[in-house]
Amino acid sequence: MDLTWLAFAVGALAMFIVAYLAWSVNKEPVGSPEMAEIAGYIEEGARTFIKTQYKTISIFIALMFFPLVIFFSDLRIPASFVFGASLSLLAAYIGLRIAVKANVRTSNAAATSSAKAFTIAFRGGAVVGLSVVGLSIIGVSLLFWLYRDPTLMVGFGFGASLAALFAQLGGGIFTKGADIGADLVGKVEQRIPEDDPRNPAVIADLVGDNVGDCAGRGSDLFESISDDYITAMILSSLLMGSLGISALMFPLMLGASGIIGTILGVFAVRGWKKIKPIGSFNIGLLVTAATCALGAFLSSTILLGDISMFYAVLSGLVASLAVGLAVQYYIGLNSRPVRRIAEAAERGPALSILTGLSYAFQSPIVPFVSVLASILFSYYVTNGSLYGVVAANLGTDLAIGMIMSSDAFGPICDNAAGIAEMAKVRTSEGGILEELDATGNTTKAYTKAFASASGTVSAVMIFITYGELVQLYSVGHGLLSPIIIVGLLLGCALPFLFSSLAIGATGNTAYRMVDEVRRQFKENPGIIEGKVKPDYARCVDIGTKNALREMIAPGLLAVVSPIIVGLVFGKFALGGMLLGGLGTSALLSPTFTFGGGMWDNAKKYVERNFWMKGTPTHAAAVIGDTVGDPLKDVAGPSLNIFMKLTNMTALLIIPLLMLT
Amino acid sequence: MDLTWLAFAVGALAMFIVAYLAWSVNKEPVGSPEMAEIAGYIEEGARTFIKTQYKTISIFIALMFFPLVIFFSDLRIPASFVFGASLSLLAAYIGLRIAVKANVRTSNAAATSSAKAFTIAFRGGAVVGLSVVGLSIIGVSLLFWLYRDPTLMVGFGFGASLAALFAQLGGGIFTKGADIGADLVGKVEQRIPEDDPRNPAVIADLVGDNVGDCAGRGSDLFESISDDYITAMILSSLLMGSLGISALMFPLMLGASGIIGTILGVFAVRGWKKIKPIGSFNIGLLVTAATCALGAFLSSTILLGDISMFYAVLSGLVASLAVGLAVQYYIGLNSRPVRRIAEAAERGPALSILTGLSYAFQSPIVPFVSVLASILFSYYVTNGSLYGVVAANLGTDLAIGMIMSSDAFGPICDNAAGIAEMAKVRTSEGGILEELDATGNTTKAYTKAFASASGTVSAVMIFITYGELVQLYSVGHGLLSPIIIVGLLLGCALPFLFSSLAIGATGNTAYRMVDEVRRQFKENPGIIEGKVKPDYARCVDIGTKNALREMIAPGLLAVVSPIIVGLVFGKFALGGMLLGGLGTSALLSPTFTFGGGMWDNAKKYVERNFWMKGTPTHAAAVIGDTVGDPLKDVAGPSLNIFMKLTNMTALLIIPLLMLT
């Protein structure tokens, strides 16, 4: 049964819904001229950043394209590389475009109806979520229709991963550089509030929410799902070859049911009366999960004729949703860890940071173990079939569209609150935008944890694909081979180096932002008096230039290290490296994102419960929050992409390694 | 050639030198009655702590002993376990005894001669270094003489590791809890100087140097070298069985030449004129290295008849010494990272901590890669023999005695400076004790990095021994087996959980110390006026009780997790777990110790170069230092033991695993 057309059709349907949702958001009024002006600054800044960023990424794509053409006699591989990178950038671009429209419309709607504000913000998010899953399945099914061979499609995943890493790194460095710069000079030195229009870095900060959280995470999940389709299809033909094309259709049909589930879920989420926003999300997620489960049941029994694969898929889905429990436990606004970090702040920043570190280092355990349990369960329930692990991995992807929708909702609400603050909008219900913002923070934290858990299984999958293709099990001494051990330990070390570069890059950008904001306040005293508009564009410009320069070193590390290790020490050492690298990435990433999230909410807890702005306790909490910023929004999320990209690079260069 | 007697004789010689050195230190005068009184407090506190600690550890040993007796029909295994644990505790006890004698004698000698002060402090250190290597080889050779079978000696290594973990954890939590408590209330709140006799926690802080740095590290290196002897002997019979007893003698003869090299090196170190203390150490290290190289050459050619093994040993020795270069680059007092962290402190604690984190995460790379290079080199130079890796591992141990001597020198000088400050001793040359203290900080940092590098290879070795004994290479799908992958990823997670527990434990102890010091100052205003002596003993008591309670959870994790994983998921999953666990431990440990060292020296850099005590920059630097304390002195060093102990536990329970 060749159902490629069905996969494509479902993808096209998703894009049709995207267009409808975007139209329904855009037709809403923008509000006062003042709001339109502020929104214009943000849109302008985002456009400047994305233009320069895409130019830089294009250069890298071009630089990678030519060696690929020379090396692969088959032009279809480099072509799929460019196609994958372009679709990833397109998904991010669509997300960014809608986010900068939905933000101001959400602020305006909040003046009359909180339900309306919620619906606009969520529909903006859904545009991002559906674009990601829609474009991914369109790209993969189109390529399969053209190539008929999944091994030729590795370039697509590689391109998507490469673009994602640069998008996430550049966006992350930009947003946190601006955020720290705005906070350290504005809030701490000048003692003006958050989102005050007198702060020269305020627009850069708001732009950052869009380019970092929205566009960055969108390309992350685009690559995650695309890599999964491709590796699952390769393993379908390697492991389930006897089923022919049906096995190859299994990943695509699961993806299609995920999309249909997401579409139904999206329409189930709205500003229901008497239900809190987070409750609305949960209803949507339930609708999605139920639809996906049905699709998974049908796909497993019809295409594979094996009900046990359905259990495997289900275990992946459950594991990915269970991550939310850990997020609630650690990052929830009144959670025990957040309270203890806030209380430690009463004894100064050092003990607050230490308490946070202690919780951060344990936080990956629960999500990690639930993912590992799902891998092991799928292996056993399918009678020791590696394909069971493939099914579990596809299960972790089913809800991606829905989760991405609730993620992109976050920065839209964050922006909406900022615009309302700057334009002094009075909302119909006090604190509605703050509540949406806080909800957005929770969904963002959940998405990062989800992306990490789902990314871990994806990386395991790519590693297994690599291992099957190079016959990793044939190495002498097996796991005891010093070549494997050294490769593996080296792999463990790379995410540490990557984290160092990512944290350092953000620090450097924040330095320059601090200097620029200080300069503007000093040279033009009218700014702080509110008589003169600060030079917002210059801050955006400085952030853009620094972020794009600083993203290069960590970005290259992900591509260059597998190539060097593979060519110098061989395919077995590289195999070890991939496994080690994914091990430490998969742990450092949630350590960073959970840690940062806890410090962030501890600061909010101090502000809400102790009401002590300006006191040493509040200062201690702000310090913790600032330390956590680059961890949770730069190093953490990009490590997630790093682990998949190193694996995809290895997969791509296999033909080269087989020559040696 | 059975040379067991020779190994024993060299060990006995080492202990004879230990007795001589201890005598030569003890015969020096104590100084004024005031100094004797302060030294008495420290000795008393250390004795209280060690007595309670040894009682707690004995309970654990007893609890482990009975199951071992029931499980192993051969009583020789539980007997060797008790023997290993006892010798480890004895080595630590000897170290502690001499340290509390040498400290005050060093202060007193500093009043007349800096060379004399240096010699006393170093000889005190050498007592520790030589006890560690001497007792280890005595224990191992004695057991081999009795048992004639190295697999029966695993209990010795396991006992040594278990005792070491508790010694390091308990000592570390105690010393850093006291240190942070003394600093936060004394220095920050009351603004009294470091080591001020009015601070109720000052004695606890000085006691901590002895029990944490001296006794803790001593038992760490004792287990490292003991584990290496035993696993090397097991692998000698597995891999080089054709050589008979000669191969079994190889590890012992290398150890013996390391001891002879250390003895010569110790006598080459003294207060040479025109040579700085650190230069003196380097002379000693060179003498040791040259002697060891000769011994390694003879052992390789005579016992194994294979010159390539000599190259492998040499590569291990070189790799372990090269670690010093990384320490110099990162932690040196005027190094670029230290300067940049200090400069970042001018922009507040958050950027200072972020800059430190960025450097911390990259710092393991150089030592780690040099160790990996040595493993790979030894494997290739010996024509793909696993025994080459064994030889390299033994090479990393050769200088342990000498390095441990310079390490124990650190806390002795630290104490000496504290006693001089409290008793207001005037030294012959201004700042001599401060210079010795600074030198001691560098040698301590070096030893921690060395212990981590050498421990990594040891852990690899224990893992290979385990793998050979359970035939890890026979697992289905090899490295692609989901059982191996899940085990490995779970293993990667354990050191994160362990770090969380260790950091949290220190934080909790510091909390209670803060409360106690605050209470004493509040309830008795005479203390701060200098009229009343504070209640030092109560602080020691609180530190002791908390440290010993808090050490239990992380300590159990190391023993319980391999047993559970092995029994529930089998020997292959456990194999994966061991490898993953050593991978992340080997990286987190140097990340923590380097990071903490850099923040510590950045604080000193600020104090020396900016002269800004009481300014926000200095406060920011102190915050960084405090954050680093539990990382560098609790989590980092104990992770090092953690990775060996999990492996030794696995080795011990192999007979149990083979039943399933």
C-alpha cells in the first residue's frame, strides 16, 4: 500500500488550516496608533534580525553544498540538503511572521475580552505548531515520492538540523544577550521597571522572544520530526524489509495521524468559560492524544499486522507526556524546589544558586528514566525487536504539533504583556495578560523538557541507524574496544565544550549590550527623563551582529567533530562518540533548562510572596535568574539540536567512512 | 619470578620512612602556649570528628560484611573487604594525625626561618603520601601471598573504595559547611577577617582542612592505587596468562618503583635557596618521574619481555603529569580565565558566575583528551593489546605518592597560616605563610585534577575487567542493544543525581552552621567584643553530626545502584551503566574542581589587584567563591570515588550476576 499521497495530502491540509488561522488572527484590529508603533518596532527588529541571520545561514548552506556535490556523485543528496534547510527556515519564518502580528492583537483584545485574547494568542501559536508538522511531512513525502529510497533523504534531515542549530543558537544568544543587558542596566542600575519604553534594549528584548523562543524552537522540532521520519524509514527497510512498502508507510501514517490529532486539538482549545488557560491546553492535548492513539492502532495493525508495535508507540507517547509531571514538580510556581530556592535567597545569592544547582542536577532523572523505560518496554514488548524502539520514538513525536502550538503561545503573550505595559493599555480583567504570560512560561518550560526527551529518543534512533549501516557490532572486543571507549568518552566531553561556548557567547553579547545601554543613558540624559526616544535599532543591531558572530564556533563544532573523528579514528570510534555525546547532551540539556526555569520562577515567587523589590533577597533572586537565562534559553535548547546534528552528520558521511 | 616479598619489603621501607619523617616533624617545638592552645582545639576537633566518622563508617562496613559472608561461601572475600576498608581508614588516620602536628610547628618555624617552615610542612605532607602508597602495596602483596588469586582480592579494593567515599563525602561536607558558615556570618555579616578567633566556626573551618583535604584525598588515592593493583593483576592472568607469575608481578613492581621514586623525590624537596616552593616540588617530581621510568623500563623488559609496554606505561605517566599544564592555564593566579572572571565581577555576581561556568565546562577537555590519547596510544603501540591500556593505567599511578605529598602540604600550610593569624605570630619574612598557603592551593588543585585523570583510567580499567569477566562483548546487537544503550544512558544520569545530593548536603550543613554562628553572636555580645571565647566545640559538633548524616544518601547510591541494575536488568545493562557513569563522572568532576578553583583564585585576584574589600566587586567575587566551594571540595572529589566504587561494586557482585 503506497500511501505517500495521503501523507502529502494531510500535510497540505495542515497548511490550509495554517492559512485560515493566520487570516483569522490578522483580521483582528491592532488597537491604538501607539500600540501599532511599538508593534512596528518589534516587527522591524525581528525582520532585521531574521534577514541578517538567514543571510549568514545561507552562506553556511552554500559552503556545505559544494563539498556535498563533489563528494556525492548522486546530486539528489545535496539537493535534499538544501530542501531540508530551506523548509526548516520557512517553518521558522512563518512562525515569526505570525508571532509579530498576534502579539499586538492579543494586547488589544485583552482590553475587551480575556477569552478573545487567549484565542488570538493560541491561534498564533497554532500557526507555528501546524507549520512545523505540516511542512515536515510535505517535505518528506515529496522526497520519497521522487527518490523512492530513504537513504537518499538523509541530506534533508541534515539540512534541517544544521539550519535549526544556527537558528536556535543565533536566536538564543540574541534574546538572552538583550534580556540580560536590559535587566542589568535598566532594572538594577537605573531601577526602571521591566518593559519600560525608556530602556534602549527593551525592543531588542521583545524581538528576542520572537526570534529565540518562537523561530528557534520551531526549527528544533521541525528537525526532530524530520530526522525521525527519515531514520524510521531507513530502519523500516533494514529491519522490516519483508513487509515491503507497508513498513515504509508506517512512520508517515503515524505522522499523519499526529497532524490530524493536532488539528482537532487546536480547535478544541479556546477561551472556555470557567476553565483556566492551562486547563484548556490539557483538553486540547487529550483530544490530540486520543486521535493519535487511534491512528497508531490502525497503522500498527493494518500496515505492520503487529499489535505489539501499537503498545510501543503508546509507550513513547505516554513517556513524552509524562515529562510534564516533572516540569510541574520542579518548575511550578509554588513547587517545593522553587520555594526552597526563594527561601535560600534570604541568605544571599550564593546559597540560592547552590540550592538551584542541587535541584537542577537531579531534575533530569524523572523525564530521563521515563524515556528509558519506554525504550526498554518497547524492546521487550515487541519480543526484542529494534523496530519496537523505532515505534516508541515515533510515539514521542505524535503530539509535537500540539505542544509546539502551546510553546509559541508563550512568546506571543510575553510580547503582548510588554506592548500593553509600554502603551499603557487597560485590560478588561486586571492581570489577564500577566496570567497568560505565566501560563506561557509553563508551556514553554514543558516544551523545552519535551523537546529534550523526544530529542533523546530521536538521537538514539539516529545512532542505531548509523550503527546498523556501519555494522558497529562487528568491532573487535565489542564494547570493551579501547577505540569504542575512547570515542565514547570523547563524545561525552563534546557537549561540555559546546555548553562552554554557548554560555560564553551569551555572556559576551550581554557585555556589549550593557555597554551600549549605559552609553545611551549617559550621552543622552533626556532618555531617562522620558523626553527623548532611545535608539532601539542600535541595540537590535548590536545584538544581531554579536549573536550571529558568536553562533559560528559552537555551530561548527557539531558538524566538524564527527567528520574529524570519523576520518581520523574511523567509523567505530565515531560510533562511540555519537553514543557518548548523546548521553551527556541528553542530561546537560534538561539540567540547564530546569535549573533556569526554577531560578526564573523563584524570582517571581519572591516578587509575589515577599514583595521585596529593591531588597537584598530580591537582588539575590534576580542574580539567580540571570545566571539561569543563558542556561535555559541558549545552552539547554541548542544542546538538544547538537546531539541530533552530530548524529545526522555521521549518517551523512557514512559513504566516506566506508572507503577507509 | 615471584617478587611478592620485594613489593612487601618496599612497602615496609616506605612505612619506615614515614615513621622517621613523623618523628622529625614531632621533635620540632610547638611555640607559644597560645599557639599550643589553638592547635589543641584543632586536634581535639579533628579527633572528635574522626572518631564519630569512623564509628559511622564501621557500621556500614559491618552492614556490608554479613551479606558478603552469607553470599560468598569463601570467607576470604569478606575478610579482604574488611582489611581494605581498615587500611584505607588507617592511611587517612595517619595523615590526619601528622597534619594536626605539623600545622602549628610550621607556624612556629615561620617565625625564624622560611626554609624550615617549608620543610616541616612538606615532610608532614610526605607522611601522608608515603603512608598511602606504602600501606596499599603492603595490603595487596600480603593478600596475594595469602590468597594467590587476584579475583579473591576484589573485596580489598571494594572496601577501600567504600571507606574512601564516606571519608571524602563526610570530610568534604564538614569542611565546606564550616567554611561557608564561617564566611557568610563572619566575613559578610560581621565584617571580621578570615581566621578571626572571635568567629565561632573558625576552629571547625580549620579542622575541616584536615579532615576534608588531608584525610579525604588520602583515602581517595589509596583506593585508586589499590583498585589498580587488583584489576591489573586480574587482567594479567586473563590476558597475559602465558607469562605466568611474571605478568602478575608487573603491577607490583611498577608500584614498588613508584614508591622508591617517591622516597627519593621526597628527600629532594626542601627549602632550597633561591628556588620558590613550587620549583622545589617540580624538582622532586622530576626525580620521582625519572626513577619510575627506569623501574618501568626494567619491569617491562624483564617481566614481560616487551618494550612496547614500557612506552604504554610512559604515556600514562606523561598524561598524568600533563594535567598540571591545564591546571596552570585555568587556575593559575594570573591566568586569563581567572582574570576574566575577576573582571566580570565588576559587572556583578551573575556575569562573574556565568563567565566561570563557561570556563568550567571547557576545562576538562585538555586533561581528558591527554588521558584518552594515552589510552589510544597504548592500545596501538602494543599492537592492539588490551594489556597496553592496563600498562598506561599503571603509569598514571606512578607519581601518586609524590603528588599526594604535595597535596597534604596544602591544608597543613592553610592551618599554619590560620594559627599564625589567630595567635598573632610574626614571621621572619612577611607573607611567607601566605606564599606557602597559595602554593598549597595550587598543589591541591593539581592533585584534584590528577586524581580525576588517574581515576578515569582506573575506572576504565575496572570496567574492562568487569567486561572481560562477564563477557560483555557477547550481548546481542552489540553496542546497538537497547539494553546496553538504556543501561549506558542510565549510568550517565547517576553522577548528576549524585552531584545533586552532594551539593544539597553541603548547602544543608552550611545552613545550620549559619544559624549556630548567628545564634552565638546574638546571645553573647561579648564574643564580638573579644571578651568571651566563642563555643568552638558546638560548631564542630553541629558540623560533624550533619556531615555524617548527609553523607549517607549519596554514599548508598554508589553501592545500591549497581546492585539493583545488575539484579533487575542483568549483567549487560550493568556493563552499559558502568561505562556511562564513568563518562559523566569523569567530566563533571573536573568541571566542578576547575570551576571552584577559578572562582577561588578570582576572589584572591580581586583582593590582590583591586584592593576592594567591602566593594560590590569583592562581594561578587566572594559569591562566586562560595558557589564554587561545594563543587570543588565535595561534589568534584567524591564523584571521582563514585565512579570507581560503582565499578568495584559491580566487580564484586559478578558471581551473583552469573547465577541469573
